[in-house]
Amino acid sequence: MTDEFAVGDSYEHTVEDVDRVDFVKYAGASGDFNRIHYDDPYARQAGYDSVFGQGMLTAGVASRTVRQALGLQHLREFRTRFTAKVRPGDDLATTVEVTAVEEGDEGTRVEAAVTVVNQHGEEVVTGTAVAVI
Amino acid sequence: MPAKPIAALKERIGETYRTVEGFGIERGKVAEFARAIHDASDIYFDETAARDAGYETIPAPPTFPRTSYFPRYRPDGVDHSLGFDLGFDRARVVHGEQEYEYTRPLYVGDELVGDTTLEDVYQRDGRNGGTMTFAVLRTEFVDTDGEHVLTASNTRIETAGETAGESK
């Protein structure tokens, strides 16, 4: 049992100006060396306006707010859907909002909606996180 | 469209391969990854801070299992395709969804192996014509005691756009 969480509790964090250098750092840290994230001529030949960020970079950025909201000890699920591309210079604003708090056999199950929007208000990631506390 | 017929891809649904071995969770890599995702929480850098926050030791960020893509954790013959060469055109492949289910946090000092199953392959019409092909790959990670740590499911999409260089 925990009364730490209530439906509607909300946690927010914004990372500003995510740029090519961030894509390169994430490539180096993660091992995702797909050129489409750092080689502009390659990205244009594939039909894109420019390079774009790894979806998993945005999921990682979102994980900061999930960690702050729910902690990692009790995290059971983290799901992300990549709904729009992150372009060089974008701001990434993450919101984690508690959508359900239920008592179960294992403890208190806390469900949260995870969204990341860019500076135009466009959703780039939607997802969910679940903790059992 | 993938270079292989969809029927041939569907025949492989349910196949499982060892795709990750010797995936040691290294302190320096955790710190580097935490910086790269713009989460400089001291639990990712300082063992005392991690213990004070209730962790056994320094945990890895929730999406850290992505680093299992480094070639040094891959058995021979396994690359980014995770053992399933689906004939996707890599320039048109986008990452559609990623899901993690955790039994416990991943910690510095853990060493994992992973087995990947092709869970599903299907096609949809693209918004601007053409065909989009989806593949769902699920990887189960266990520790050296054989205990489940997490499951990662990755949905890849080969988009309907023209292949790079097709107009040549």
C-alpha cells in the first residue's frame, strides 16, 4: 500500500535544442550507428529533409521523467511509440501523468501516460509506464 | 517492399536465436549513456547516492538494454538484424515502437544473455501508397543465474517510400 500517488499527478521536464551532436553522442553511447541519424547526404538520399534523432534517444530523454515520477526499483513496464521525427534543434518536453492507481495482490499498481512533445506542440513519443510498489 | 516475399518472412514467426551474450553492464558505459540521454542523476554515477536512493548499486537507465546492439555483445553472424535478415531496406527502416517489461532494475555488474524471437511480421498500406512492412522482435534477457531481468520488444517498420537510389 502506498498513498504516494494520485490520478492526475504530473511530472514534467524539458530538454532544449536537441541537436546533431546529441544524435552523435547517443550513437556512440548506444551503439546505434545507423547513418540516417548523423549523415545528412545519406538522409537526404533516403528521402528525408535532414538527419533525425534516434527514437531511442527520445525514449531515453523521457525515461528521466519516468525515473523521477516512479523510481526504477518498482518500474515494471515502459512502452514508447515513435509518432514523429525529432529534427535538429527541437525542444523535447516530457510529461508523465498518473492515470490509474489500483491496489493489487503484488502491491499498488501505478499507471502513467508518457508524452514527449516538440516546440510546435507535436507529439514525438507517446507511451505508458507502470510501476508496482 | 522487403527484398524477400512476405510469405517467406511469416514462415519465420516463432523462431528464436541467441542474439546477445556477455552483455556486461559496465559503470563507464552507464555514465556515458546517462549523459547521452540528458539524465545526469547522481544514482547513475555515484554508488553511495544510488544506495541512499534505495538501489542495490548503480542502476542502468530503463532504455540501457539498447546498448546490447554493440557488436561485442553479438554472437558471430548476428548483427543489427538480430539474426533475422528480413530483407528490409535499411535506409527506409524506422523504429516504430519499443516496449520494456522489467522483473527488476538492471545494475552495474550484471551480465546478461538475450534470446530474440520473431513475434510477428505484417504489412499495411502506406498513407501515400506503397506497402509498409512491420516486424516485431522480442528479446528476453536473463542474468548469469538464469533469472529473467527484462524483456525488450522492438517494432521495426520498412516505410513505403522509394528505395534510395531506385531512380538511378
